[in-house]
Amino acid sequence: MKLSREAAWTLLTEYTQGESLRKHALAVEAAVRGYARKFGEDEHVWGIVALLHDFDYERWPDLDNHPFRGAEILRGLDYPELVVRAILSHAEYSNVPRESRLEHTLFACDEMAGFVTAAALVRPSKSVLDLEPSSVIRRMKDKAFARAVNRDDLRRGAEELGLPLEEHIANVITFMRERADALGLLPSRPS
């Protein structure tokens, strides 16, 4: 099967109606593609994995179904096993251990892209363009901020990439800045 971003986007939008979950997929895609460039990997394939990692979540958000239903759908559409396996591995409870650089990168970028988005949206500018890693680290220490995000997962993601946490945060911010418009993270206009 020839992987197509257009087909992946169509699949994502078929299963995901919510704008915030679509933007999350785009944010994770931006971060994972950035790491693919940094590591000299296939940006196209890595981007598709990132775009599709949660495509089934809106319909089947429970632990018994996500990402397993998505994996079944992808296999039925003849997606390569490396795509399916990477998506399965991003969920700790799937019992699919992360082995490849792609799998580690997807895990590291998933929660971090969401957390960076949340940190950007509480800024006066509501933008990722003026967000700094130190601000994200301060937010991580605030247990009430983005309460659902597991801080240990944020730290573990950086460790799995072999990077200091602050460097991983800086990379994700940089990669997301490239897509700030599509992510809705350009500076807000005063009313």
C-alpha cells in the first residue's frame, strides 16, 4: 500500500468530528515530522502514523477499544504493520512494547504536544510563537494545570528519546511553530 497523507486525513476526519482532537492530531503530526527530519527518518510515514494515532478515540475512547479498534480498521485498509504497531505502542495498556525510534517518538510527542498546546492557550497571546520551554516546565509543576496529563509520561517520553526534558520541550515547540496557523496557535488579535 502506498501511504497517502490525503487518505490518512480523510480517515481521520471520517472518524473524528471534534476540532480539538483534529488539532491534536495535527500537533502530534508536526512534532513527529520534526523529529523524523532531525533523525533522518521518513517524514511522510512518520507523519501519517502521528496523524492517525488517535483517529478512533472519539468513537471508542475507552481502554477496551482505543487504539485496538483503530488497529483493526487500519489492518482492514492494508496499512503496513509498522504503522499499526506504532499506533498500538503509544498506549501503555496495549501491551505492545515500544521498540523502534518511531514508536518512542510517537509516545514522546503525543502527550507533550497536548501539554504544549494547553500551555500556549493560557498565554495572553494564545500562541505557541512566544512560548518558551521554561514556561512549559513551570506549568508541569502546577498539578492543577492540564490535570489529566501524566507528568511522568512527559518525562518518560524525553527519556525514551534520550533527550533532556527541556530540549524535548524546545523541539516540540519549534516543530509546532511551523504549523501554528493550522493548529490555531498564532497570536490572538485584540478585540
